[in-house]
Amino acid sequence: MIRQLAYLADSLTTEFEAQLVQATPLPDGQFEVLLTHSYFYPTSGGQQHDTGTLNGVPVLEVTKDDAGNAIHRVAGPVGGPLVRGQIDAARRFANMQHHSAQHILSAAVTEVLGLETLSAHISAETPSTIDVADTPLDWAELERAEQRANAIVFENRPVKVYFVDDSRTDTVPFRRPPKVSGEIRVVEIDGWDYSACGGTHVAQTGSVGLIKIVRTERKNQKLRLHFVAGRQALDHFRRVQRVAIDISNHFSANPEDVVALAAQQSEALKLAQKELKRLQAELLPLEAQKLAATAQPVGRMRFATAQFGNRPAGDLRELGRLLQSEADLVAVLAGLDDSQKLSLVVSCGQATGMAARELLTRLLSPVGGRGGGDAGLAQGGATATSGQVSQLLAGARNLILAD
């Protein structure tokens, strides 16, 4: 297996030639290809597979078979018997940077925070992750571990790869005991970390460039640390810098002053919203009076409708409650927001002899809505178009006449 998985001894080679052993056609026109040896990394150990080409045919996925050989899923026939492999060097190097960064950071988290890495995921496209025990950590603690990890990067320590028999594992100070037996591949970051690992790694820690923890989350009762390294770290910094510059330009301030200015504006907005809510509460009784004044006689009672755009459902309910005090008034209030979410409120004065909940149910039935309430006030919702709301309000008068 080790001879077939050539990357185990050499992670730097990205172009090679090998003999075709087998090409198995798949129903979708793709092929599974087995070579005498391969430098393509198959998905395993939390690291994503390499991509590239075999004789110019795109390699879509690389996995291991039951014997531990690399199986390449390719877009079409590759010919043979000689096959030239070309690995996407940029993707390979990004994975190498992140896998070595993971070993460095995991050891730093253990040394500085006393937390063992429980699992890890390596990615060249999105931030990589390590999972530790669910422990409350603030950013100051994370930055201490991050700083220690980057100190190892900047020291440009050698990264060594060698094999030991499982009878000699006690001679290697592994960060975590090996989970495999037989011949064990050791990735040693000189004087810092010793791990049993089958992944691809840089030759010197300086090639990692930089390690940056970007966020944390709690996942499956663990604390997950998301980090970037190398070129991905540079791309992350560029994105964050653009945001910081755009926001600081918006505030006409230096980036370091933006947080305080944003906090001030947030507090001012809260006060303004509180004052607006108070003013709206004062205006609602006047609005209810105006709506009641527009009511039209329908038999022994009066009937009023109103349609609003992007009106909070709470406002509609309060208007309905105020209109409920009009003993002979039935009111139907509809609010429709930009996402076609309908809020409907029905109020029935005591002398109308009608039940708001029953009328609401009948009005919402054609649009598949539902709601609840009592005889005096009911509220519900549905998804509806503006035309459906207009038909609903027009039909409300007919329902009242029918009763």
C-alpha cells in the first residue's frame, strides 16, 4: 500500500507517470482508475482529496479501496497503458499548509489552554476546523494559543516524515496515541509536535505562512475552532480589510474608531425606536377612530376594511382591539409585506352578533391560512398575493350579508 500511495513518502511531487492497472466504467460515463502508484491524496483523516488530471482527463474524486489503494474517479476514459498524472498544485499546497497548520495549532491549544483536539477537518476552500471539549473560551485565550502557534510557524522548523513499527511507538512522544497498528507514519514538527498522520504536509513550518482563528461555534457538544492559513489567511484578511475600510469611509472615521461610533449609533437608534413606538401607540386610537368613521352600514351593523403594506402584526391587532369597542362594527384589517406574508385581524363588536374567529377562518380558507382568537377578536395569517388580499376583503362584505 505504501508503495502505491507515493505521496506518503513525497508530498511535494505533483506530476508523475504510472502504469494503468485497471479502469472500471461507471453508468454515468465516468471511470474508476487504479494505477501502479499515485501521488494523488485520497479523502481520509479529515483532509480532502486532491484534484487534477490523468492523461488530461479531470480527476473528480480520489478514495481508497479495501486494500488501501488510491482509486481515481475520472470524467472519462484515460487510455493507457502509461498514464501521466498532474495534481492541482495550488489546491495540494493549500491542503498541505492547512494540515501542517492544524498540527501546529492543535499542539498550541494543548500547551496554552490544556485542551486536546478531538477531531479535525482540513479544507483548501473554506476555513479548516479543530474540535475540542466544549469549554468557555474568550478571544484573549484563543489569541494566546494563536500567537504560540504562529511563533512556531515563524521559527521555520523542519517538518519530518518517517515510519516506525508499532512495537517502537513508545520511542515517539505522540501528542495522541496512534489509532493504527503495523507500520506507522509519523509527522514530526521539530521539537514541537509528533502525530501519527497519513496527510500531506509542508517541509518547513514557515511555508504555512500564517495561522488565524476566525470564529468559534458549539457543534455536537464540542467547541469548534475555525482557522485559516497561508494564502487563505491572506484572502481572509483582504476581505475583512475591505469591510473595515468601507465602514470607516461610511462613518468618515479611522477604522479603529468605528466600533465606538457604531455603538453610539446603535444606542441612538434604540432610543429613536423606543420614541417611535411611543408615538405610534399614541396615534393608534386616532387611526382607529378614522377607520370607524369610514365604516359603511351593512344591515343592522357597520363594516370597515383596511389594507396595509409592511405593517407589524402587533399594530393590526391593537387596531382591532380598539375597534372592538364599537358595538355595532365589524372590521377586517389586512397587512401584506414584501414577501407576500398576509396578517389578518377581524374584530366584531358585541352588538353585531358575529364571531370574529369564525369569520377569520372563512376568510383565510381560500388562501390556505389559519389563525385563532375568540368571538370579539381573531388574528391569523397566510401567504397571498395582493390580488388575493383584495378579493378576500371584497368577499368579507358578502360573508357578512349572508349571515
